[in-house]
Amino acid sequence: MKFKLPHYILVSFLAALCLMLTGSQAFAQRLVIKPHIQADWQIDNNFNKTENKEKIVHTYTVQPGLDFGYTTDKTLMTLDYTLKRFMYDDKDENILGQIDADEFDYTGHNAMFRFKTMPTQRLELGLDNTFMKTRDPASADANDNSIDKYKYILNRFAPRVVYNFGEKFNVALKYTNLLTDYSDDAPGEGEDSVENRGGLTWSYNLTPKTSFNLDYQIWERDYDKDTSDYTSNQVMFNVERQVNYLTFGAGIGYHNRNFDKTVASGDIDAFVWKLSVLGQNTPDAKSIPKHSIYFSLSSNLNDSGTGDTYYESIRLDARFTYLLMERLNCTLSGYFQNSDYETSSRDDDRWLISLGADYLINPFFTVGLSGGHEERDSNFPGKDFDNQYLMLKAKFNYDFAMK
């Protein structure tokens, strides 16, 4: 599958059109030009995340980038681009079957474009486009359980229309095109796919602090080679409640997935659910908050199933931060995921916990230290692994702003 450029042409055209429509008055509001650069050093004692053939590898990363954006009373547009250069250095001799770590050296890209405007008091138009070139399998699926390092391009193009019937009720219509394009899609090395997803959400604000929504999504995922194409339908009822600076969320629904060809699991039906807590103190902090919390517990199917490897996951994500002495931002984070495979008796428990701290030398320069432990326990032979890592990082950013 060759990557299709019209996505970028369309985004560029819309960005230029937005500038022309808003005119020079836009720049009288808020303009952001923020260059940034980050350099990391990391050591992993099991770089390949294998059960036996562990190998220590150092990773050096340089990430220059630029954030650009502006807002007016009715329009917001932002573009955040980062180039990521990854370089790997072996500290152990290769065991039979291993390759040099520097064979994985690559230059990644991450660009996020966001635009929204309100042409009328009730109508909102929006467009998000995310592009990345990476070896991180977690970017391809929120419930990923892979350890592969295949290089691929991912582009997510997502326009939306929201109509507000008043202060209490609105309807949102959304579309997402997700393109996954592997650099080398040889057998066993990733498979290209295209996903087209439509969504309709009805939202009702019962009070300023309590809201409900009913969300329906339908999507088709088409694979380039042997993996079976499928169609998914999902409906969820969600509620949110704000208490002080915390927002509590809960949702429950049903997910049905039908395959175009016969697969080992057959068609899949699953009840899906999620619980969440999100907040920071102070709620409207423009700088680093005194403390913050993110907690999410959910159950659903994975979407990216190359080779028809689908599973039902229960996933916990958590992140807590606390700012000491206005300069030392401490972070405790991690996740746990159980993956119960539909196509076999395989059942995996995978988790990670990390602890870190960033020291704010001044408003523009930060240095940090973090470390963590990741582990996977599986009932299938050869699928277990554990890895410990330590990371040092330094980041510089500066905001050139005009009022």
C-alpha cells in the first residue's frame, strides 16, 4: 500500500483557507510560536523484550520541534511538529539470532494539526489530523500487546460537525480515516490497513456539573493481504460528574464485530465499559498544576489484529503528579492490561510502573530522571518478559507570543 498524499494537501488547503477567512483580525487575538527540543538517554536491560535472550541497549534520542497556533473569539488552529531521531547502541554481545541494535536506528516524525471554528452561534466545525512515523506498536492500538519494532506510518484524518440546540443539548457527527502503512510489510512484519469510522453522539447537560451522552460508532477495517477485513458496531451510554476539581466518568455499552472471512474466533460480541477520574488543582492552571490525577479502567476489543489475533482486554491506566517547592514535578504512572485472546487459549497479563521527577531550572529549561519496570506474564511459552529501564532527559522550549 502506498501512502496517499491527498490527506496532507487537504489539510494544507484548509489551513490556508482558515487564515484567509479569519483575516488579519485573527492575529490581534493570540499567536503562539514555540520552538522546542528534547534530548534523552535511556538504558534497557531487555531491549528486545524477550523471555530469554536479554540484551542491554542504550538509546539516544534527539527531538527538535515547533508548536504554532492562533486563536480568535470563534476560531482555533494549532500545528505541533516534532522530528525524532533514535539511535541505539549495544552494550552486550549478540546471542545467536540477534541483530545489532543500531539496525533499528531511524528518524521518526510526529505532526498534529487541529482546527475548529464556529461560523454561527450554534454550529461548530472541526478537523484533526495526526501523522506519525514510528516503531512504537502502542501508537497503532490503544489496547496493544505487541513487542514488535516494525517501522510504519500512521495517519488519522478526523473532521467533525457539532450542532448545539441550546445550552443543554448538542449532536456531533464525526468521521475518521485511519491509514496504517508499514515500511516493510513482508509476511510476519506488519500488514497495511485502512479504517473508515463514522460516529454520532447525542449529549445532554443535565446541570453545569453533570452530563450524559449516547455514542454510536460503526467502522470498517480493510487489510492489504491475508488478515480478514471486518465491520464493527459499538454503542455506549456515558455519564460525567464534576466534584470540586475532579471529573468522574462511567460508560457501558455493546460491541459487535463481523468478519468478511471465516476466522478461528468467529464473529465477536462483547459488553464494553469504562470508568475514569481526571483532575488537577488548580483546575484552570496554565502552568504546571500543584497536583493532578488521571485514572482509567476499561474493557474492549483491540482494533489492530494482523493475522486475526484479536483479544478482549481489561486495561488500567493511571498517572499521579505532585509539584514540590514550585520546581520539582514528581510523577508516578503505570498501566495493567489483561489480554484474553479470542483465537486461542492464550491469556496475558502485562504491566508497567514508573517513577520520575522533572526539575524546572527556569520557565524554559527542564531536566528529568525516571525509571520503571515492565513485565508480561503469559500462559503461552516464549511470551513472558521483563524489562527495567532508566532515562535521563533535558528539554528546552520558548514561547514567542504576540497579544
